[in-house]
Amino acid sequence: MGCPDDAICDFSSLNGRTEEEFINEMMSHFFNHRIPDAHISRYVWTDTTRVFSDLKNQDRTLETFLSDDFYSIFTLNFLQWYEDENRITYDVFHHQQVLLFAKELAERHILVRKKSRRIDGFSNSVEEYYNAYAKPYNLLIWHFALGGDQPILNQKIDFDIISVLHPAFDRILFTGIRGTFAKITGSVPSCVPRDKREGYKYIKTKISYYELLNHVRKWMTKFGAPAITLEAYWK
């Protein structure tokens, strides 16, 4: 679908916009331009899966992430959570699913690379690599729940649910948080990498992850926008 006006959909600078105008345009860009082109069958690509390795067949890593028998585990769980009138809070559910995400990958011989090279070893520890698992899981959920022509969640009817979803923190979002978002908030959480070369695996612990998430939620809520709106930093 793309953006009809690149100037409006450019969030690398405030460009004369007030804080409220900036956040509102981020929200409009996310819901009107990003979501329609999103599809669960393409929720990740190699820029995400390259921090993982299939110990039996490296060429199969992306294929496993995008296989229906893998991601349908989580889409079904999300639907069951969504339809449960007595559902637990999303953050509790989210943590359970991140743990399950790591477990299901490990059962398919896929682990996180500790460093960039395979010879440096692997891990399936969520406690040590929290965002390595949370990022792809978050992409999976919002592509499923919000993406395509017939999304599961409706922006007007389900805004309360959309408001609790987590953005997928990565290098693009880190850049935005250090840049224009910091101009609005006046601060950058200590857990955000200062080195622009650092990727999403940099957020290692659940504590750091929620420090960043709560920072984003605090400021997005101030302007009536869900935290997932931060995904607008991706064009």
C-alpha cells in the first residue's frame, strides 16, 4: 500500500509538529499504511532470524519460523486468550507465550546464537536473551491480530486490547527512541543501546525489556496512542 505522503510519514524529525501531532501521525501511519500490507505468513525475515541457528540445518531456520505448524500454536493461544471473558492480563499471558516460544524453537533444534558466530555457542535461556524471543513473538502477534484485509482486532472496538500489545523492539525502534521520541520524553531508558550497531538481542533481561516497554507506554498513553504505534518508525 505504501505511504501517500512521505513527509507526513517521516518520523526521523519532529519537522515542526507538536508532540501530540507527531504521535497522532505515527498512529495514523501504523494503522493506515503499515497494517494493510502485514501478513502472518511474512511476520519475520532473515534480519530477525539471523540471531538464531537451527543446530541440524541452518538453512531451515527461517522456514521453521514461517511454518504454519509453528506460528499457529501462538495464534490459537492468542485467540483463546482474546475470547476468554476471564482472561489474565496481557503482560502475564505474553510472558507465558515468550517462554513457550523459546521452548517450541528449542524442540525444533533452534537456539539463540550467543554472539555472531556459531562457534561462540548457543542458548535457549529466556532469562538471558529475553528480547531475542520477545521480538519475533511480538511481530507474530501483531501481524496476525492487526494485519491484512480482515484483522482479528478492530481499532475502534478492540482499542483496549490493541493498547496492551507490545511493539517489537529492534534497531529501527532503538534509533527512534534515541532520536525523536527522546525529544518528546526528554530521556532515553538506560537499557537502550547507545551503539547504533547493536541489534534487538541487546535487551537481554525481562527487567530491561519492561523498563523500555513501560517507558513507551507511559508516553504513548499520554497522547492516547497504544505502544504498538512505535512500530511506525518502520516505513
